[in-house]
Amino acid sequence: MPSYSEKVMDHFRNPRNVGEMESPDGIGHVGNPVCGDIMELYIKVKDNVITDVKFKTFGCGAAIATSSMITELVKGKTIEEALKVSNRAVVEALDGLPPVKLHCSVLAEDALKSAIDDYLKKSTGKGLPGFKPHDDHPPA
Amino acid sequence: MKRIYLDYAATTPTHPDVAAAMQPYYSDIFGNPSSIHSFGREARAAVEDGREKVAKLIGAAPQEVVFTSGGTEADNFAVKGVAFANQSKGNHMIISAIEHHAVSAPCDFLKKLGFEVTVLPVDGSGLVDPADVKKAITPKTILISVMHANNEIGTIEPIEEIGRISKEAGVYFHTDAVQTFGAVPIDVNKMNVDLLSASAHKLYGPKGVGCLYIRKGTKMVPFMHGGGQEKNRRGSTENVPGIVGFGKAAELAIDEMSVRAQHLVPLRDKLINGLKMIDDAVLNGHPEKRLPNNVNFCFKYVEGESMLLNLDMEGIAASTGSACSSATLEPSHVLLAIGRPHEIAHGSVRFTLGRLTTEEDIDHVLDVFPGIVEKLRKMSPLYKRR
């Protein structure tokens, strides 16, 4: 088991914004059971602002902590601002992740983008331009 | 917070009697066993005493025991040692799908050199079918390697039967007995074993020492070429304190084996029966043909590492077959081999008990663990969709 930062353990112990949402405006669903991480992220959007965000995650400590952190980072932000939150920003906010766990942060970014993609499809009929979730496996 | 150690299959605390037996061999009796002077002779006597004790535990002759740095080296030695020495007979080896990587990885290495390896499947409880072993043997087969008991799921294999088949076919038979050595009775002759691996730190001995039993007459190349120690089979100055400790641990195991099992089995069964009460809990491994100290479950819809972290927060040390942290993200090959789908294999937890485990420890696990699973399931997107 890798050793995690205090920040990671804090978000693992007390995940923020965990749960489901009634009638979300966008749902992101990424990952697969084969690699052992699945994230679902729900957003509520009002006047282009993410007013609420919730997540559910099946996965390791890092998967849960990155999910929790990204919800904190995007809550209250506009769609454009939220899209600028990268996996790197999530890792930094968590005071780092062990190298073998970096793919969890990529998954968290994808979960957010997937939710925004879903929201845009529902509200404008067009998804997030160029959005394509990463492969579930870490880059070679 | 009281810490509870339930990872005895990973390693055990050195028995105080073992540590005491080793102590003089660091600074007082420090000679090199190969030296002919009195200092060397004292060390030599200690090494040979250790060898006798280890041999006795498995019904072997002392000269058939070669000390190694541990179980991994013993497995490597067995596989590569037989492969390289018997190429005139053939290049085919048979192993099971649930072997420790210390056996399967050397086989992968040998495949690159032109050897052929048949990997036998196991059934849902992890058992190898001896009939499959028989069918897999060809005129080119030089080694069969099936572990005595699996380190993850605790299933004890039908070694005696596989040994008989190997003997009839005239093929060397190796068993990785790292988990059973000192825990269940072993008789290398009754079991028709030609090679057997063990590691001292799994039986309350020190780390850094193990052994390979090599039946007299077995054709092997040396593992280490060097000073001719261990009858030319493993060059390197003997780890005298380690060997003394291993010998003491073996001696204690002979004396206490049945007492230890009588202590462990009821605690193991209490833990199994308690964890079974959790919804969607699946026991891994054979219900009866099982190590006295092994409990392994998959809990559907949750991931192993997050369970371990929660247990660790409660002071409880366990292990998992989830490989969320491995580069491949592949879960345990053992759990996949017994037919667990990936997402369920990721949700495994192994508790392995030992001589210091108490009933209060087990009660505490049973108190806190259901809540951990429930908490994680509430977070799991897989759970709501069942």
C-alpha cells in the first residue's frame, strides 16, 4: 500500500460531497470495474455556475480522495472555470499522490468533464468539444 | 489505540526464544563456519545444529537441506536449478495458476530462454486436480511445481497425490511450502516431494533466511557460484544467526504445532462465520482444506485498499488482493484463477491469524468491519445498481 499525504487521508476519511443528487443537470460516469476504479459525478448548474456537486466512487484511497477534492475545487465555479481544473490541480491540492496513483486524478478530471459534457448535451444539444475520456489504464 | 496484527502470512514477529537463541551468534560466536580454527568450528556446529532441526520438521536428512536467503530464493533455486541441469532430458515444466510469483516469474524468465511451461487451472476453491497434472506430463517434462498451500486464499493442495503422480512419471516435484512449513505436518517422503521451499520469518523465525529441501540425487545446478558453501549448491558465507534462529523456530514449531492449530482454527472459524453475515460476502478458498490461520473474503461493491485503510485507522492490519496500486491495475492472479470477476477480485481482504491473536482481537474486527463495508458501499456507484 502506498503512503498517502495527510490531505489525501483527510479526504479519504471524511469525503466531501459524497452521495447522489436528485435530478442532476449533468452526470459523469467513468472508469471500469476491471481496473478497480469507477467514479460517478453529478452536477447541478444554475446560470452557468456549478451550484452543487456530488460523487460516488468505487476504488482505492486515492480514487476516493481525488473524487472528493475535485468536487471541492469546482463547487461554485462557472463551467469555464471548472474546465480549467486539471488532474494536476487535484494532485497539488492533495499535497501529491504516489506515482502509481496518478491515474486516479486523471479519472477524477474525466469524471468532471464527463458530467459537464452530459450537461452541455442536455442543455445545448452539443457536448463538450473534443471531449474523450482517457483510457482507463495509466499511460504507458 | 491497541493495534491488532492480522497479517501473519506476510510475516510473523520473531519468537522471543528464537531471538534469544540467535543473540550469541552476532558478537560472541562470530566465526566463519568455513574456517578450520575453533571460532569457525563453533559456528559450523551451530549451522549444522540448525540444519538438523529444520530437516527434522519435514522428515528429511540434514544433508538434504540447503539454506537460502528466504522463500523467494528457494523457489528460484528449485525452478532454475532443475531447469538448467536437466535440459538433456527436456524443457517442459508444469505449474499451477496460483503459484507465488517466486515460482511463476522464474518460469516466465525460462520461457524466454526456450523452456515450455504448462499452467494448470484450479477449481473455484483453488484446488489443483491431480488428474490434470497427470495429463499435462510429456516425455519432455522435467519439473512439476505446485504449492503446498496458497498464501492468499489458504487452500491446501493434494500434494501427496501429485507427488505420487510425479514419482511414477519420473519427474521432479517441487512444492512451495512457505505457508505450511511449521503450520501443518510435512513429511517429504510420504508426500513424494523432491524439492520444498520454506522461509523462516513465516514461522516466528528471523527474516533473511529460508531453505530449499533437495532430495538426495536430484540433479541441480548451483544457485550461487562461489565459495563452495552448502556442498557447492549455494556459495556465500552462511547466515549463522539466521540459521540458528531458523533452527530454533523449527524446533518450536515441532513442539507447538498442534497447540497452535488448536488455538487458531476456532478463531479462524469464528472470524469466517462472523464475516459471512455481511451481505454479499464471498469466502475465498476451500472451506475445509485450508490453512489454520487464513481468512479471505471478497466483499462485493467495495475495493480492497479502501477497506485496508479503514481497518488501519482502527489499528487493524490486514492485506488485500486488490492491485489498485500495481502498475498493471490487475487484481490478484489467484482470485482471477478461482473465477472471481475483476470487480469482485478488487474487493478482497485477507486476515491471517497467529500465535498472539486473541479472541478479543477477532471480536474487535467483527465489531468494526461491517461498518467499514457499509460506509464504503454507501459511497460505491456499483452498490446502488445491484
